[in-house]
Amino acid sequence: MTYAVRALEEETGLLLFDRTGYRAALTDAGRALLPRARRLISDAEDFHRQAQGFATGVEAGLTIAAEPFVPLQRLGHALERLHATHGAVRVRIVLETRARALALMNEGQVQLAILVHGAPHGTEFEAAHWTDHELVAVAAPTHPLAKAVAPIAVDDLRPHLQLVWTPLSAALDSVDAGVHGTDRWYVTELHAKRELLCAGVGWGSLPDHLAQPDIAAGRLALLELESWEGGDRMPRYSTEIVRRKTAIVGPAGRLLYDALRLSA
């Protein structure tokens, strides 16, 4: 270390330590450069850790695909564990439809996907159950439906503007599902729909995990409906962790998969 400091002093022409006393002390120049020196040392240590990780097979990056109805907060908890162990791994999260996510995995561009359980995804994939949810009907507390006597009949929903989520890729002439309002607006982004509902624009359905914080905070009111598309309850759905069977999975991918399974 002493040699390195002296070499740095010779290279810069600066005296970094005053050695006239019993113990060497930083000079003004040394104190000024100390924060930068610490950053350089920290960067060098990070470089060596990342290089060692790559040498042992740790992936440089992971891309995770998720459908809009997936609870991203739960995903975040698993990603925290990944970052704590493999902080150098770059993570990319893309929100995609089920079909697009599976296509990206087939192409090797996505290593892991969290999808709403639905149609079979083919023998080249394996899936594990993750979470269970239900849709809830909500509106701002100031909305007329929030003050209506429960349970609210379907006919009482029709006169009120309904916000409907629809993916951008959906055909313009596709059949509406879960639409009861005669007057309806379409939103392609689920979180944008939630913001509009909180602002008092119409009523609509949201995944329970997305609506619950706003209900608890009084920004949204839960609507108790008499029926939904002929059923006596709101739709329920499950999510699943999907990966390609033949994909080569490194330590970071295995850790993330295990963390997700533990959080199920």
C-alpha cells in the first residue's frame, strides 16, 4: 500500500501524506482526493466480483416477462434476493401478452416469464403455480355507484361510464369481456386505468392486488355487484412461473426461480 501511495504521488506530482510527524497524515490534496480514491477502490472491487461471477457461470443479465395482471410487488421481493446475491446481474423486465412472452422465451430473449394461467403453453415449457387473485369492481368514493345500495344489479351499471382494459395488440373488433356499461372507454395500460378510476373517471374492474392499497387509503371504493357475466362472483385467476425446459439456466436464474417458488 505504501508503495502504491508513493507511486501515485510520483505520478501526480502531489504530496498526499505529510510524513513529518509521528504518524503520516493526509495533506489538503490527499483529503480532497480521498472520496474519489474510495470510489475507484470500490469500482475495482465490484469489477473483480463481477469477473469472478462470470468465471463461475453467473449470467451477465436476465430478462423477465410478465403479463399486466401479475403482482409486480411480489416479483420485486424475489428480485431483492437476486440483487443481494448477484448484484452485478442486469435485470430487464418487460410487460408482454402471454403469446408474446412465450415467443420471446422460445427465441431465447426471455429467461423467465410470469403469466396468467390460461391455455396450454406447449410441451417445450414447464410451469409452476405462483399466486391466486380475483378481480374486484371499484370506483372513486365520490362516484354514484360507490353510494348505491349493495348488491348493485347489472342494469344499474349500464348507465355509468365503464373503463375497460384492453391490450394494444387486441383487434379493434374483438369481443368485449366483462363489459356491462353501455358507455365505455378503453385503456391499454392497467396502471393508467387505476389512475383514472382514482380520479373519478367511470368505474371498472382491477386485480385485487392492484386495487387493495387504494381501497385501504380511501382512493377507491369496492363495489359489491349482484352478478358478473352471468356468474354470482367476480372472476378469479392464477399466475404461474414459466420457463423453457431446454434452456440453460445459470446460478442467477436458478436463484430467482427458487425465490419466486418460495414466495408462492
